[in-house]
Amino acid sequence: MAGKKLTVVISQSQSKNPQYRDLEETLAARLMMDGSVEVAVVPHLYDMHADHTGLIFLRGVPGDLVVLSWLYPRPTRWILHRQGITGLEGQTLLEEEVDEDEEELDEEPSPDRGIGLGKVAQRKIYCIDMRVSSSVDDYFNEIKRIASEKSVQTVDLMSWIQGSPKPEQLERYLRTPESSTGNNGTNGATKPAAAEEPEPTKRRWYPVIDYERCTNCLECIDFCLFGVYGVNDGDFIHVETQDNCKKGCPACSRVCPENAIIFPGHKTPAIAGAPGEVAGFKVDLSKLFGSENSIDIAVRERDRELVADGRDAVGTAVGLRKRQEHKQDQPRDHLDDLIDSLDDMPL
């Protein structure tokens, strides 16, 4: 067995922006030269297929894990969960600052709200958004703080390599720091081999389910007409055929009553997994002023993709019956009272 080291994984940005690459490579080099943690660099988490070497490596990490990616922490966690990389949520101090007003409106899921994680590895996974800061020091210091609080027993790297995958597959993801007399021309700084990205990936678009919010109501499978969703052996909803999803379409996330469906690449923060609600109270208020609500937008988005596929638009006639019936069974709340009082006003 090797010494007790924390494993840190840097997931590369989809963008070729040199500032992003420099931040990734400089942080990886500094961590490797420090020597107190194990370091790996992999392609963008969202884009790797299930058998990608980077995911094979991640599944083989037995202890606590720090994952830095260009995503909000919530989608990072659930992308990993989808790929069988599980653990308890580790708390990090390096987070995006949330406006106090937004924080009050954000609805945190209760412990018994969703299906739950299921069986998970008894370790912690710390998910850090690399868009929070442009300073290498911020990430380095946070990783050092986490490492100082952890006592993580890891399998010796060479012992793991002797199993699966083959050593040459991992060579591009892990390497020791090069000496200052090396050929890299960086005066001792190292560039992780994974930065070459020899195993290709392509940009993907598919939903990721947050099972701590999901209640298995199956409204997404009713609404989506493209065969993206299915149910597993336990009759739980899951993303069955991710490549059937229509690029740029987040309609199912808008109809999910628990805001459990995430599209990590969407431009709207709440849909991309930021704190906040996709539908909720703020969107429902838009009905009072005659603007589109989340369901209207979702129906329009779905119809657009149906027409693009050469199919007929279906409007609200398909996939919404269950949601509407469900809402009739709900007790009245303050929003119902507000709408009724506005109806009674002599405008």
C-alpha cells in the first residue's frame, strides 16, 4: 500500500481558451511538484463516454476524491454518480458567492424529498467549480485544506495499473513531475500528459438526474417523445439513451416538478445546476402578467424539435395530463390565494 494521499482530478474545459488551459496545467503542475496529493487530468466529465479511459481511472479511485471541473458542483456530482463514481458530498469553502436575495428564494431539497443516492461508496467527493476564481492559489489552498483534514488510504498506483486498464492507457493521465532540465522548456513546470487529450471526446448534450430531488414521478418520460428516458430494473427513472436527446433542448427540465433534471451546458444557471429553481414561485408569477411560464416554453421547445424531426407538433395534448392531474390533488397554497384575490379585484 502507498502512503495516504488525496486524489485530485482536474476535468478539462470544453473550450480551447488558453487562459483555461493555463489554469488547469499550472494547478496540476503545482500540485504534482508539491507531492502531497495524487493528480490526474481528464477530459471534460460531461463529454466522456462510459468506457473512456478517464472514467475507468475515476472508477478505480478508492478513497476521497476532489474533482475540479468547469461546471456547477451539483451536475459534477450527478455526472459522476451516473457513471458509477459515488460518494458522500464533501463540503468545500471555495464556492460561488450567492446574492442574499437569491439564497432566500433557493429551495433546498429535504432529506426525504427524492429517491436518494442509493448504495454509495463510503468516501467523500469534493466538487469544485473552476469558474469561481482565476487564481491558482485559491484552488491550491483549498485542496491543501481538504487534504490536511483527510486521511485517505489509496491503492499503490503501480498495483492498480497491473489490473485494468493497461498501463499505456493511463500513461497519458498520470505522470510524475519532470525535472527542470527536461525538454518542456518551462523551467521545471510540468504539463500533465492528459492535456494532450489523445483519446477523443465530442461535445455531448443530455439530461443528468439529481436523485436527491427526483421523486420518480415519471413526468419526464411522459413528456419526452424522443426516447431519452427509461426505467431500470428497480423501476426508477434513468437516462437510457442519452444520444437521442436533442441538442440545446432542455424542455423536460422545465416540466420536472422537483427541478431534478440538469442540463450542465445550458446558458440558464438554474437549468445548468446552479442553486435555484427552474420553475417555482418566481416563474409562476409570470402568469399574472401574461408572459410565458416554464410549461409554455417547454411545450414550444419540444414542438420545435418534433418538427425538425419531420414529426407533427403536439402542443399540450401529449405528456402533460399526469402533471395537471397531480397538481389538482395538491393542497392550496399562498400562490392560489394570491391569484384568487387578484381575480376578485375590480381592475
